[in-house]
Amino acid sequence: MSPESRRRKRAKSSRSGQQVVRRTRPAEVDQCHCPACSDADFDPQHFIGDLVAEGADLIKTDDPVEAELFAATFLSAGDLAGEGFAEALNEGLLPAVAEIATPEALAVLLAIDAVREGTVAAAAAQRLVDAGVPTPSWASELRQPVQVGPCRRFADPAGSASILVCTFERAGRPHGFVVHVDHLDCDAAADIVLFPADALDEVVTTIQQNGLRAGVTIVEELLEPAEFRWQVERALDARADHDQERDPAEFDDEFEDEDGPGYHMLAVLLRARIRTLPEPTRPPADHDADPRQTNLELLEMISQIAGQAQQIQTRAGGRSAGRKLPAKRKKSGPAAPIYQLKVGLRGAKPPIWRRLELPADTSLADLHDIIQVAFGWEDSHLHVFETAYGDFGVADRELGYRAEAPVTLEQVAPGVGDRLRYTYDFGDDWAHDIVVEKVLPRQPVAYPRCTGGRRAAPPEDCGGIWGYAELVEVLSDPGHPEHGDRLEWFGLASAADFQPARFDATEITRALSERGHG
């Protein structure tokens, strides 16, 4: 499998866990200056002052996990810079930090030692402690043993993807990790999420329920801690090998993310946790590609966890964990290309879908209006777009929705294969899966336009996908006791006026033009 193929497939599956539950926010790290985040050559002296200054935030916190995430943010960025980082860390950076000999410097050393073995941080920190430098309040907790909770693995029988879940507790502070593993991408980790342990039951329930909705049989098994460690290490190591093939500049967005730690930061912290587990009894796994085809249903099931579990995050008092939104296309630049979208109504049997062509820089507010026209909806209910970058709709702080009007489609779906979810009417719950099928050059035609599809959309307020299936059954049977009532309720003169198989792309395109689109 080529690096580009892995990148595209990983981009799809990484949406699976971007918002499963509350991501713990590290102590404020405004900007990392290592080579992974800038074009400068690595110079330890360049950011020693900044690093120690950021240690002031570590002194203010009483949560050791925030200290660990601070260190993980810095270390993960350095790791992506190349092999020279480890040498610079031990021979230049950490000794220089220790020479400053302030409480802030000690906090930095203790945090780094907590998540990374084999550095001089422990010895340097001990020298400062012996010299009487005050320790942060969380230092004693870092010395407490870590207790492991249940270790579980959720997978489909085909073995194309799995979800590893485990909780840990130290000094009365419990937390857990979700690791999404793509077995079709060399068993590499697609994403990691840190969650409050009191949300464990909801995380498990969400996984199981979304498996049922996707029609995928999910098998749950309890793992021994040593086996869990083996599974996690295999996933992290495979992902690390893949990341070595990537340009460090590709990681810039992650380290500028203001909403929470990304994959690489959490990988550093997770490695620190699994080191507390028993050593695996079997040798490390070989890193080999798997030639099987992707189980798209399972990957889609995993992706549902993201949107559903934002509710868990909200109840847990956390913040939205979407990635930083890419910059909007400049108006002075070249015109946006055309996206070919397939918009399918989830759960519809037979399938109900539309194929649309529209400029990539169409706003989400306009996309909402286009979908309303394409499906014959009446825009009389609330809606939301669930994306890898957060939820967008009518701005609502309580629901965690950000304003959709300023955001364009290509910002939340940057390329072919990218997906988002559009849900209309939270009562009937008309969920639409949107996928970017192609990126096309502009043609001398009016956009947006509908170029394909299947079947008429259900009428408003008919009770959701199950209510619509019942409606079709009732109206197709003149002898059904509710046949007349349903006709009257929907204002139909006869059942012949109800045509669920009808679809006309030209009619939809004309309606879009009449609504002022194109």
C-alpha cells in the first residue's frame, strides 16, 4: 500500500474518533517552535526560555494529566522532527532547562519524565528538588501507581477494524482511552481519544448501538492487560512507521489545534500508560500491509461514534474536540473547483439519494438549502452538519453548534472521499450521509445541479425512516384500515398521487435555479 493510499484511507477512518468524548485540554501551549511546527532548524537554545515560561501554567494546575499532556505536546512535535530530536533533548535542551533552576523549570522536567523514559529529565529534576526548588502540587500524584480497569476490544468478524477501550486510575483520578485501529492499513492506529472514565458505559453503549444501526455485528471481548498492551503497541508502532513517510509540514494543523490534543500528543501519553501494564507474552507484531478490501460499513459505523458521543462530551462538561478548521479560500485566488457529492438518506430501503455538483466553496448554509430543495424538504425544522471539525448549524452554544454561514464545504471536506453528516428534523431524524465523490473542473453550466439520484424523498413529519416505510406499506394497500386516513392526512386525492419511486434530476436542477442557486 502506497503512502498516499494510506493517507487517504487514514483520513477517512480518522474521523471515527475525533469527538468520542471530552478531550482533556493541556495547560495552554500557544505554539511549539520545534521543526515539526516551523521551518527553522532545531536549536535547543531558541525555545528554552519559551518552554520554561510555559511551565508557569503547569504550576497553576492541580491535575497531573494536564502536566503530562503539556509534555506530550512538546515531545510528540519533536519526535516528528526526526531522529536528532532525542539527542538534542538529552544533550542540550533538558540540561539547559535544569540550569534555570526555577519552579517552572522543575515542573517542565517532571512532566517530561512522567511520559518519556530514557531521558535525563528524572536526574535533572531530582537535582533541583535536592537543591530546595519547590515542586508543583501534582508531583506527588505522578509517583502514585497507575491502576488499570477493564480492557476491551470491539471488532467485526471480518477483522477489518477494531476499537480498543481501557480505563486507568491514579490517585483517585480515572480516565480512559479509545484507540481506533484500521486493520486494513497495516493494523495502524487511526485515532486516539482521551475520555473521563465516568463516561465509559456511555462509550461502550455508543459503540454497540452504532454497530446495530450500521448493520454490522460487533463482537466484544475482554483482554488481559498484557494482550491489550500488545494490541495497542502494534497499532501505535504501525502508525509511527507510516508517519515517518510523511512531510513534517503535514502535521502543522494538529499542533495549532485550539480545541484539544491530537493523535500524536495522545500517543505519547498512551505509551506512558501502557508501560505500566505487564509485558506482552508474545513478540512485537511485524508491520505488514493487509490486502483485504476495506469494510466501509464498519468504518462508517465507527464514524457515527463521533457525532453521537458529542452528547456524552456535553454532559461531561467538556468542550468540542473538533480539529482546527482549515483556512477559507481567498476570494482573490483561483475559482474553486466543482465537487460531485452523493447525498444519501441513511436507513432508506430501497436507497434514496441525490448526486449533486456544486462549487467547493459553497457555504454550509447554502448547502443546507440545496439539500432541502434536492429532497423536497420544507426547511421547517432544525438541522446540523456533523463534521471532523465540529458541528455546524444555527449557532447554539448550548448544543455546541457553530455558525454554518461562514464555513465552506471544502473547509470541512477537503478532498475526495471526505464525509460529513447532515441531519434534518431532530424528531424524525432524517440523517444524510454526504461524501465527496469527485473533484471536477468547472464547465460552462449553471451550478449547483443534480445529475443523478433515486426515488422520491419521504414527506415531512411522517415519523422518520420507519414511519415512512409504514406509510409506503399502508398507501400501497387500498384494503389497509388506515389507508383512507393517511390519504386525508397527506392531502392526497388517491394513492396514485403518492409515487415513492419517482425521481427527476432535471426537475431538481430547475428548482435549484428558481431558488436563486446557480
